[in-house]
Amino acid sequence: MQFAFTAEQRQMRDAVADFVDEEVVPRAAAIDEADEFPRDLIDEMAGLGLLGMPFPERYDGAGLDYHAYAACLAELSRGSGGLGTVVAAHTSLAGNMLYAFGDESQKDTYLSALNRGEEIGAFALSEPGAGSDVPAMETTAERDGDDYVVDGGKLWISNGSVADTVIVFAKTDPGAGNRGVSSFVVRPREDDGFVVEGTEEKLGDKGCPTAELRFDDMRIPADRRLGDEGDGFVQALKTLNGGRITIAARGVGIARAALNAASDYADQREQFDQPIREFQAIKHKLADMDTKVRAAELLMHDAADRKERGESYVRAAARAKLYASEVSREVANEAIQIHGGYGYTKDFPVERYYRDAKLNELYEGTSEILRNTIGDRV
């Protein structure tokens, strides 16, 4: 891979970095403490074109390639892990489902509204008994004339309680295994029977509501189905593959924030009449952290490069997400260690980075599932 940022890509990344430093970083601790969806920040981001970054201007997107999109998402995640998840779920999952599998009417109506930031998107796949095992889902969608009637529920849905458009997966042919899963555009404020059961109290990822949803005889028009009946399983896999690049970006951003905090603290903290950076033990920790962050960033861009060139990127995306996820936790852990006891308190942000980092190893493919994905293709 030969890759260097173009002037346009660098300009966009730097603009997002400035926004993060000015608007997100000063509020990140408060967002984490309150665990409230930062609607005003989302509106500001919409005005900057950050909610439709990888989609064409034809659908009111920003027209960025995946290199620039991933770099910008890393910057957002550097400021707030929760904000990174909000954008990833909205764009990489809900938006990409509509862009890849929606018809022109669906794109004009739903994708354009998401890209403008007028609406928030969510992706409802997981269930209490069906996480990695998608065909085990129990939610059904039965055809009834010009409608489908949806019954069931979903769990762990990022943005689920604030979304205006939710991509819901359900079995249209319960006896057909993965060939019986279909996907639908659901409109929570229009579709009777859509119920938000509640939101989870999580270790980290605060500011991005993670909801449990229920569908009680929810009737939706048949023209809101994405693609053909039975396409849903393949659609989900393809969408998650692309989403893993942006979860890698979230990992890179959190790791970068932890490294920066540790480096600054090592300059400021003195022991035995010298900054602790001067001790070889600390210097080596920072060196290892820096190397890991850079390696994760390059794996992220390798996957983005393959996607941009139209090559198979399943293994590359899995590698990027696996490595960046684990690096984000490792680097955040070392940042706490460098801070000593202070790192274990909320007086410094490194404990938040650690809590936010852990999620990367769990959603959009656990580290164990990703190792299977990679191992099957080696």
C-alpha cells in the first residue's frame, strides 16, 4: 500500500481535529458523567457535513473516501468514544445499508435525511439470543398484503432510543436459516408497535444510548424492505465488514488520546527531581504505545485502501478492527499506569479512555469472531 493524504483529505481531518479540540474535548467528561445524547453537538456536526461523510453529494453526503472518513472518525473518537459510536452506527451501519441496498426512492428519502443530520440512524440486528449467531434471531416479519407485520425485539442497539430511521432485520421465512432473513426501514415515530424498552447503563461509551427495542404487531409498508426477501443476512455481513474499518478508527482515536495524555503527564510529573519521562521504564512504555498506535492506524488505512480499490477487504477489516481494538485497551491501560494512582481517578481522562476502549473488543464482531474470520482466510 502506498498512501499519503491529499491536501483535501488533510484539510478535512484537520478541520475535524479543530472541532474536537474546541467543542468536544472540553465537554467530554460532562457527557460521560451525564450519559446524555449530545444533540447540540450532533447538530453542529451535521452543519459541518460529518454525518454523511462517505456518501455522494447526490444524496447530500460529503463525498469523502474511506481514508478521510476513517481519519475523521478517529479524531471524533479521540474526543469522545461515545460520539464516535454515534457516528459509526449512524453512518457505517444505517447509512451504508441504505446506500448499498436501498432503491433510489429509499436513498432520496431516508439516506439524504441521515446525511443532512436531520435524522439519526440505527442498525438493529442483535437479540438476546442472537449476537454473533445472526440466524438464531427470533424477530419475524410476516407479509400481509401491502405490509409486513413485525414482532420481536432487539438488544444492544446504538442510537436505538434517539433514532428516526432504524434498519431492522427480521425473519421473513423462519425455516430457511440465514436465507430467511430480510431487512427493513423502520420509522419509530410513525410505526405503531415500536417500543423502546429502555437503555443500558454501561461501563463506557457514554453519550451514545444503547437501547432495547420491542416490536408489537408493528405494521410497516412493504416498500420499506431493502432488496429482496432473504437478502438480509448477506447485507448484514457486508455492512459489518465496512463498519469494522470505522470501529478500528474508533480504537485508533481512543488510543491516540490515551497516548497524548500519558505523554503530557510524563512531562509534567516529577519524581526524584526529574520528569518521569526521563526514566527508561516510562520512556519504553511511551515508545511501545506510540508504535502500536501507528501500526493500528496503518492497518485501518490498509483496509480502507482495499475497500476504495474494490478489492476484497474482509480479512483486512477484521485485522484492523482486531488489532486497533486490543491496542486501544492496552494503550489506555498503560496510560493509567503512567499516571499512577491519579490515573485511577476521574480527575484525569485516562480512566474514561480505558472504559471506552473495552467496547471495541465486543461490538461489530468480538475479537474471538474476528480471529476466526482472519484464520479462515490465512
